[in-house]
Amino acid sequence: MTLPQFLEERVRDDASQPTLLGVCAGFENGSWRCKQFAQHLILDCMLDFLAHGEKEALTSVTTGRQLYEAAKIVYQTDNYKKRGEFGELLLHVVMRHFYGTLPAVSKLFVKTGVNDTVKGFDAVHVAVDGTVLELWLGEVKFYSNARQAILDVTSELQDHFKADYLRNEFNLIGNYLDPSWPHTDVLKGLIAPQSSLDKIFAKVHVPVMVTYESAVIGKHGGVTDAFKADLLAELNQHRKTFLGATLPDQVLIHFLLVPLGSKSALQQALDERLKALQSI
């Protein structure tokens, strides 16, 4: 599937390690594009979260039904402020748009119960370059406070790259792979128990996404030169905080920042659209 472009790149540095990417929703009529952002994620991107076989089976007749079914799977609760699925969807979209990765497993669709939370990495994607396949294991903190998000996500990174944790996660990934997906056999071979973690790490990228409520977005009402300069300074300050943490050094890390005008307003807008689809 091809996703329409919505988020706008504000800063990108692929030469450093960790790399840096900052994207935002921009403004319309003097206000942060909250409702438009929610509409993009729910209506434009939800079906891209489906497993490979389900996406391949989509037709003009089944698309509406599949969108309804996908909305039902996300969650069915009024306690949406404590859910993490929207962060996982956002991470998925940014990885697809800005790094050209392909989803290998959608954790959203391997839940055993509608309102269950799924542990492990928040995104499991691959990047394909000819015959070379690289594994992308994403983490996201859908927060309002950047410093707290960075503190929590860097702590999790240390746990998630311990050998025992990785082996267990790779076993689960192998079990969840769609047999009809063209890259299943290659990925299973890469993460097989017989493969050395040293060999696997050479082909692992880790996008780490943090959302936060931005003082700069609250201060401005349009994408002016002053806004761009202020936002760049804010993004670089959060990058400095991230670099000050202890990070795994055996994998390639990509730090992704998504400033928000209001996390609670975005969550409410997302929940309203999700519930509307569930009530069709």
C-alpha cells in the first residue's frame, strides 16, 4: 500500500549516530493540525497495519469491512488515555514514510484479546536492498513530557537488548510471520537460534520515537522561518538529552521526535474517529 504524505520533516541528520529525525503535523488557519493528524492516522494508515496476506486480499468491496474490523481490534474501552496503540501506529507510519521499511509483524493484530497489551518491540519492520535484508526493531513513547519519555525508553532499550530477551522476542517474531509474505524465509533465517547475535546485530536498526508537547508549537501558529528556527533548537535540545543516556552500542539507533500541540487533544480526536468506525 502507498500511504499519502502528511507529516512534514523539520530536521534530519543521517550522518551522526544515533541519527536524528524530527517531523511535525504543521498548522492550518493558525492552529496545530490536530484533527487532520488524527484523520490521517485512522483513515489513511490503519489498513497498512494489517498483516501481508490481509492487505493482499483487500478489494474495493472488502476495504470498508476490513477498516471496521481493524478498528475493533485496536481496543474497545473508554480508558483510551492509557493505551499505547496510537503510538505504535504513529511509529509504523513514520518508519514507512521516512525510512521506506516494510512491516514484518503488526503487534496490533497478534493480541489474544481485544484490550490486551502486547509486550516486546513496538514495531518489527525490515528494509530490503536487493538481496540484503535488515531488521528494524522500533520503540515508541507516546508521551507529553519529552524528558520522561527519553528516560523511560532508554531504560527499556537496555533490557530489550539483553541476549535472553532478544532470543525470546525472535522466537515470537518467527511464529507471527505471515507465510505468504515474500521475506518470511529470509527473516526467519536471520533471527534463527543458530545465528550468532553478533551477526544479527550487524543488520539491526532501532528507531526510537518520542512524542512530546512542544512549547514551540504552542507559541506559533504557522510554519514561518521563526517557527522552524525555534523548533530546530527545541529538537536539538531533546537530542542532547537522549545522547546523554546510556544506549546500546551494538546496533544502529535512529532517534525520532514528534512534537505535538496537545497530546490529550490528539488522543481524543483519534479515539473519536476510532469509535466512529467501530459503530458503523
